[in-house]
Amino acid sequence: MYVRKSSSIDNKERLLNSFYKDNLQVKIEKFMPVLEELIGVKAKNYSIRKMKNKWGSCNTDKKEIIFNLDLAKKKDTEIKYVIIHELIHLIERKHNNNFKLLMDKYCPKWEEYNESINELLNPNKID
């Protein structure tokens, strides 16, 4: 990506975030329909925004999903994991046993993806 040397830090950040958003949107639009069909649920809408502590969020009443902009920096398998996770919330709101069973069914390596992606979200976290 090329920007003018005179471009402000804010403008550079805005351009970079726009680049990340465009790339993430392409991947979500590719993966989401396939995963929705697989799971048998459909989100009415999704959006992408910068979030500090979550990779995704689901409003189950409105059937809307928000994806963290930083997902654009992750592997496709991790992006798919987050999409599946949020789609499962359309079936099961809480992270209970039923939720975990559904995750096991549709994303067998979900615990591995969850651990690796969250380690990067909270690099200073100490267990």
C-alpha cells in the first residue's frame, strides 16, 4: 500500500482499516453462505467494526452479527471458526453444553482455534 509521505497518521490508519475491511468482507461473503447452509441458519445482516475484546458478537433477536476488523489479519480457518461460532449463537445463545456440541459438530477443531486466536487477542493475558 502506498500513501504520500505527507499523509497524516490518522489518514494512514483509515486507509489501512479500509483495506482490511474490504479484504475481510470478501472472505465473509465467500464463507458465510456455505456455513449458513451447512448449519441451517441464516443471519439477516452482518457488519465489520473495530472491537477491543471480541472477535465477533451476535444479536440473536435481530439475527445480526458483528465481526472484529482484526479478523482480516487471521487465517481463513480462524475466520471460519468465528463465523461458525456466531452462527451457532443463532441456535444457542449461551456457551452451554448444547453450544459446545454444535461447535464440535460443525467445527471439530474449534477449541484449538479458540485458544490460538484468543492468545493473539490478549497477548498480555496470563493464565
